[in-house]
Amino acid sequence: MEITFLGTGTSHGVPRIGCSCEVCTSNDPRNKRFRSSLLISEGDTSVVIDTGPEFRLQALRSHITRLDAVFYTHNHADHMNGIDDLRVFSETAPLNVYGPPQVLDDIRQRFPYAVGENPWRGGLPQLILHDVPMDGISIGNLNFVPIPLVHGCREVYGYRIGRFAYLTDCKTIPESSLPLLSGLEVLVIDGLRYKSHPTHMSIDEAIANARTIDAGTTYITHLNHRVDHGELDAYLPEDMHPAYDGLRISFSTVERGETHVRY
Ligand SMILES: [Zn+2]
Ligand SMILES: [Zn+2]
Ligand SMILES: [Zn+2]
């Protein structure tokens, strides 16, 4: 299994429009952040988590040519507004889309043309919406387990896939979700900025939560324009790193139910 960070930025992206701060004008390519999204590949299977406004650019940059499914974490614009560009991936067969109930309701309301019944409607996405079973759903060899998280006043999902978990956009992790996060090789967690924020973890909160979860390695994502990649890398403990667009991580094992399959 391999993950690729398609985007690691907060809702504005980095640089932020009209800003001339040091990070927005930095020459370090790791300070250029599309809106947060993740590609997961394993064998012939490709899955994306969230399709923000730059999904087309992200798909081109990472040479995505097919998708087996899309998972959504929540219905904020920076995670959903690239949905129309899924039409390429549903030209020959409808594309399966999974998410929490509020995302599925939102897609039905905002993008009704993408979930209609007609078999072919020229130029429109054809999506089939599915609730995510709480005990997980398998796409190829990958089992996606939803992790309920709190992001402001709403419950959103993170996802666990084998010994990897992706927890973008969250302020707190409910006590009941912690057992779902044991034994992780790699954790990706929200860490918007150094200063506290009402709906996102600060970097110190991300570090504290990562310590509680006790993953092998942790990457911080959904970073804003006040966070310089190099400075954050120096600030974080040795087993934690800032994520950046284009970063790929390969896993030697894929957890399939109770079994660890080694490749
Ligand atoms: Zn977001
Ligand atoms: Zn800036
Ligand atoms: Zn959000």
C-alpha cells in the first residue's frame, strides 16, 4: 500500500490569495499547499479521500488515471468542491462514493445531477452514494474503517486503513474512537497552526493527541500559511513530521481483517 498527499493545506490553500507573508512568498516547494486530500494505492486499487477545489490539478500532478472509490471526511467546501471532476472516473461505470450521512445528504442537495438514475447523461459525474459501515468496507484489499471525530459542532470521519489512519479536520478525538486507533504504523493528523483554533487542533494539540495514540510515525496536515515547513519540522519531536504535497509513503504490510498480509 502507498499513500500520496495530494494536498496538505487548510481551506485557503497556501499561498493564501493576496498575502505576502514569509510562507506565502517562500521558495520552498513544501510551503505550497493545495487543499487537503489523500490518494491511497494498493496493487490495481486506487482510492481518494476528499476532492477539494484543486482535485483536477492534483489528479494531473499525481497521474491518477482510475479510481475505485472516493471517501469523504465531511462536507466543507475545501474537501468537496472538486466533485464535478470525478466525471472522468465514472465514464464507463458509476463511481462508488462513501461518507458520513451529512456528506451524502449534501451531495444529493448540491449535486443532484451527479446521483440521478439515468445510465448515461453525457458529461456528468455518475456517483453511487453509500453509508460507511462502522465496521468498515473493503475496496480491493483495503479495509476502510470510519473514525468518528469532532470538528467544531459536527461529527466528521477520519479513516483507518490497515495500520494507517488519516484524521484531517478535527478538534478532538472522542474517547470511544481511541481504541480504533491502536497499533498504527503511520498517523496523519490535523494541525492547523501554532495558535489555538475553535474547530481544528493546534500543532501542540496534534502532538498531544499523537502521543496518546502512540503511532510509529506521525505526519501533521491541513497546515495554514503561518506554518513554515522547515520551522515546523524543527519544532516537532523526532517521530513527527510536517506532511507536504506530493509526499509518498509506502507500507510493507496491509492489514486485512485480523490478518497481516506481507508483500
Ligand atoms: Zn478542511
Ligand atoms: Zn501568507
Ligand atoms: Zn473542515
